[in-house]
Amino acid sequence: MSKKILLLVGDYVEDYEAMVPFQALLSVGVEVDTNAPDRKKGNTVPTAVHDFVGDQTYKETPGHQFGINADMASVKLDEYDGLYIAGGRAPEYIRLNEKVIYITKHFFEKNKPVAAICHGIQVLTTAKVISGRTLTAYPAVGPDIELAGGTWKNVEVDEAVVDGNLVTSPAWPGHPAILREFYKMLGIKISES
């Protein structure tokens, strides 16, 4: 039976943090619905590329247009096996959308797999679903985790942290780690044949 994932994005989502999980999940047979507040099926959102070049924070440059293939208003949450929240600048404002918070809480209440990367954790802090949990994020989001009752774990940028049904990673270099753990949570096994 094929798995179905809801991928939350918004304007200026980090390009790799939307494109890579979308394509990687599709490559292993997972159906992925992309969704953003105030966007309908067939719309796009602009992305931004965040590069780490030695400054105090990332450098941001324009990315691509990322396609939305599902309407937020009509998603049937019980049809989804997991939730993936991409990072970038999008989480700072999509977390203000009541439907985004409702969606996020649903996946925690049902104990379904949730992956969040980089600033995507801002959606989790606003949804108040991380109290008592250990997770990681981009370092600038660490204080938000602590204020929301979670424990921020400072790990290398290419690592992931698992706590129950939740897997998090600090930034896009962590895609191999976060996706590997998300696949396990979904019961997806990849083997050589």
C-alpha cells in the first residue's frame, strides 16, 4: 500500500527543503501533496536558496517556483500517513494560519510521523506540540524550542534528531539523515535488489 504525505510550504520556502523531500519521497513511491496557505492546486510559491558562506547567518538568493498540487481547504487529514514541514522564511508566517496549526496538531494527536527541517520547527512551536520533546532546528530557532517547552539539541548541520513520531534537522545538508529516519517512521524499507 502506497503512503501519502502532506508537505507544508509557503512563499520563500527554502528551495532545497521543499524540492528535495518532494522528489525523494516521490522516488520511493510516496504520494506527496504540496500545500500552502492562500494557494490553490496549480499555483506556485517562490522559493529562496539559503547558502552557508561563513557569515553570521545564511545568504539568501532567489530559487525556483514550487508547484502546489492540493488545496489546503479541501485536504482530508485522515488520508495522510505523515506530515513534512519545510523551512526557509515561509514558517515564520504560515504558522499564523489557523489551518496550518490545526493540521500540525492533527498529526501529533494521531501520533503520525512528522518531519520538520530548519525554520519549519517554528510551526511546531506555535502549534504547542513540542513540550517535553527533544529536537533540533536552525540555531536561531533554538530559543523558540526552549520557550515552547522543548529541549533544543545542537547537532551538526547534516544530522537529524528523532523523538517519538518527530524527526528534525537543522538545515538542508541534513536531508539524508532526516529522510532516512522519516522513511523508517513510515515503514518504508529500501533495499538492494
